Amino acid sequence: MSRQIFGTDGVRGRANSHPMTPDMALRLGQAAGRYFRTDGLNRNRVVIGKDTRRSGYMLETALTAGLTSTGMNVLLLGPVPTPAVGFLTQSMRADLGIMISASHNPHEDNGIKFFGPSGFKLSDEAEADIEAILQGEIALSQPANIGSAKRIDDGLWRYAEFLKTTFPRGLRLDGLKVVVDCANGAAYRVAPTVLWELGAEVVPVGTEPNGFNINQKCGSTHPDTAAAAVVAHGADLGICLDGDADRVMIIDETGAVADGDQIMALFAERWAAQGRLRDGTLVATVMSNLGLERHLEAQGLRLERTAVGDRYVVEAMRKGGWNLGGEQSGHIVMTDYCTTGDGLLAGLQFLAAMVETGRPASDLARRFDRVPQLLKNVRYAAGADPLGTAPVKAAIAEAEHRLNGHGRLLIRKSGTEPLIRVMAECEDDTLLTDVVEEVVHAVEAVTAKGAAGLAGV
């Protein structure tokens, strides 16, 4: 069964437009409730978290109605980070966890992410099964079996206490000044609190959400704001989260930004030296820089690549028994501690490295030289397949031939919008630009021809 509603990370779209409408949220709640309900004794439960978007109230209410109508008992966490939902789903012995968030997207968007009882995101197969239920008539519960709903006030602080247990026992952050940019999102309360309780002097940024300013000129997609704060306050480190706090960018004391690849490289090195990195393997996506792969190979370590999406990273980690992975975009997954990307947890581990080594962030945050990377997006008509046409196939084959031995080419469709992403890596800047432009022009030509053909119909 193919997935039409679910994308690479749950269901996502513009609020009050398909599929992010109250009626679809209600139907998704009913379908998920029917899929996860295991008995008729009203013992099944689901936890629901959300970020700070205004539309979260609307979707939370609709999901709750759908879930309770199929007999699920709903526990409402309020604004919490996505990794908190993964943690609390498992900790509270829930059958299902749901996070209402569009992550790093602007407030106009929203999304719904599902977690299974183990705290891990659902597989493609499970999402396809829920879609199949969604397409049919969904059986509702008898009046006596309708589920209940209640607020859980301490869920966020249960998660905060868990985070502190991941920081090495006996270590403190005394004497360190840390800027934490919460993107006016889900971590606006918990991140500054955890850092302060561990001893840091905290400079909070992006901690005044109003429902509309999430990720607005702040957070991991706009790290310049936090970088400026680090320099202005003479801070030792900046931790830059996104709207649901499942990704992070690290900013050193000079204001330089380190992405997920650099953070993963540091952790892989440290874990390997400590005998903690299972099979000497780091899991990352096809988007991670070639420089990371070469850096690991030079140290006798291995990079396992997956499709784009932290969910696919985690699936590969579980299948291979590996315990460290993530994405260039800042999802860092450490299954020794958590079930999904956790930006604040990664920030704490980076701080632990600073305390244990006594070295400044600038010494730790740059592990390798990046191979120049160029990414361009080409929009195409929904339902079209430019990658299946002969001219585009020929352009891709020619580009791969030219890059052979010099770099790599990656062509993929976006999982959330009708875009072809054309990315190449190569140390020869001229060759890099040429191969990307050749493929982009081929896709644009095919797209324009298709559009012209439709206009003439």
C-alpha cells in the first residue's frame, strides 16, 4: 500500500489546507486509534505533544476527538519537544505517541508525527496501514467505550529530569556561559532550565513564543541570531534548536556554526575512543558531506548512508545494531539515550566534551574540511515524473561520468513538495557548478515542455 498522506516525517502541510485541516486530523486520530487499539477494555492510551504554533490547538482538539471516538484514552502534554514525546510514550507505557509540529517550518505550516509504543517513529508499512484504514469506513466505539482525555502537567519536567541523567555524573557547567536559542518553539521552557540546573550561566534567545513567531529569524535554520548573541555576550557556546527541538546547530565562541556532520564526527571520534561506538559505524543520510565520510575512513571508522529523513536513519540503526547517527541538518540520534533526534541532548553531550577535555568549542566543533557542496531545487508539476524521462536520465548519466573519481551526485524528489533536489560534491568548483547546472537545465526543459503541452490541451 503506497502512502499518499504521509511524507518523510509524518503528515505535514499548510494549516487549514489539506491535509492539515481539522476534519483530516479527526480522521487521522480515528484511523490511528483503530490501528493501535488492542482491546475493548479502555486501557489503551496515547500521549499528544505539540509545539507553539497557534494551529496546534485546533489540531490537538481534532485529534483528541478522533482518538477518543475509537476508545483511546488521551494524555495531553502541552508544548513539549518532539523527543519528549518519544521518551514519554515509552515511559508512560502508552500505545501511541503523537507530536503536532512542522519542525523548522514557519508558523503557517503544521504537521502530525506518530510514535509507536517503543517510542520510535512509525515505519512506512505502519503508516501505509493507517492510510488504508483512513480510506474506508472507520468503526467507532460504543458509548460506554468512548475514551477519556486529560492534561498531564509534569510531562515536560519528567523529560527534563531524564535529560540531566544523560550528562556525566559528577560534572557541572559552572563557569560556562551558554546561549540557547529555542526558536520560540517547544523547548522555550525546558532548555534554559536544564542548562541552568546543571550550572551554566544561560543567555536565552527565542523564548517568547506568541503562536506566530516560531522559527522566525531564529533557531537552527537562522543561526545568525544566536551567533550574534554568542559574540555579544562573550559566551562559550551557542546551542541553536529548531521549533520542535529535535535538531541542533552548535555555535563556537567565535560565532562560527557547526552543522550536524561536524557534531556527529566529534561524537563518533569520542565514542570510538571510549569503545562505545558499535561496530565503528556512524549512520547518516545521503546528504552528509563527503568530507565526513573521508574523515571517518581515515580513522578506521565507517559511514552507513540512508535515505533522507531521521526516521530512516533510526530504522537503519535499529536494524544494524548501531547506536549513533543523524543528519547534516542537525538531527543527532543516540539510541543509548533516546529514540529520535534530540537537539538539547546533543548540546549537552557537546558541553560534556568541553568540560571533560577543557578545550574551547572552536577546537571541538570543526573536525574535518567540507568538500564543496552545491544544491539546487527545481519545481515541477505535481504528478509529473521528470526523472523518468530520457533527456534527464542522459544528463544524470553524463554528470555522474564527469564526477567519477572526483565527487558524487545525488538527485532526489522532495518528500514534502514537488521539487527535484539536485546536489553534487566536488573539490573542483567549476566542475561542481557545471554538472549541477546541466542536470537542472535538463529537468527545467522537460518540465517546461510538459507545461506547454498541458497548456495546449
